[in-house]
Amino acid sequence: MSHLVEAIEAEARGDFATALEHYANLTESGSSLDRVGIFQALARCHEKLGRLGEAGVWRRRAGQAYLRLKDDEMAQDERQYLALVEYRNAVQDLHGDPSLKEVANEYAAVLKDNFSGGAEGLTHEGLFAGAFFRALGDHLTAAKYFFDTAEVMSEQASTSGDADLRQATILAYERAMDSATKAGRADVARVAQMRAYDLRQTK
């Protein structure tokens, strides 16, 4: 019997419970990159079965596995971004779980690495991070990602003249202002407020 073939065939026909049984036998086999795929498959099957807590555990392990890859296995920027995607899925799946706070700390570290070069190309990730940490009550972190992402969106809106993007940017600045105020960062709140005001005057 090949657990890999049996798992893939079971998943393909929608028999996720059987697929899980086979994938569970493969978590210590294959290359490091192969194991990432197994962790993702386990998460995916749990999600299909509505077992989000279990799925979140495997999403987290997939994120950790990406970060452990070496340069000759995957470029650093690529593995950092893919780890970010897995951690984003993990914190969604683990909503309300006791482990969420610990996983959120790991997620924050991965976010920091990804945003070290700026928020360009990370609009959705930045807005999600802002909303996630705002809901978690970490208003300082929320303000950072709302503001940094709004800065990039503002430039894009000015260049493209996209009214919908401009409105989304205004809302992002307003979220940044609100979170910064709650975090005691009146300086950031004032700048965000001014940016939102200026955008409203744009025709």
C-alpha cells in the first residue's frame, strides 16, 4: 500500500476522513518540502471536515516548516511569504482556541519579516493583519499594519485614480487612527487622520 497514493485518491474523491488516515502516516517521511505538502494536506482535509482547530495546528506546522527550509531548498523571501500565508490561515482556523495567543505571536514575527522591506505587494496581508490584531486587542500592532498598508494603497489610488481604492484607503487610515488612539500613539493617529482628510478632498 502507498499511503501517499491512497491519500491523494481519497482526497480527490472527497473522502477526506480516509485521506486523513493515510496522510497521518506521512508526516515524518520525504524531504522537508514534501512534509510541508503533507502538513498542508492534513490541514486542508480537516478544514473540509469542519475541524478548524485541528486544521489550525497543521497550518501552523506548515508555516514553521517553511521557515526551517534552507536556501538551497527555497529562496528566503519565498519561504517567508508562504509561511505568512500558512500562519494567516492558522490564526483564522484557531479563532477562539486557547492556543491562539501563542500562534498570534509567531504570526506577528513572520509578518515583521515580510514587511521589513515595506508593504508593497502585501495589501491584503496588511489589512488582514490590522483587522486581526485589532480584534485581538493589540491596537499598537493593528495601527502599524493599517497605516503602513494605507500608505501603499494611497500611492496606488493617486496613480490609478481608482475611486474604490481611494475609499478603501480612507477606511484603512481611519482604522489606523482608531487603533493608534487606543494604543496611546496620538502622533500616529494625527497623521492618519490628516491622510484620510486629504484623500477625501481628492476628486
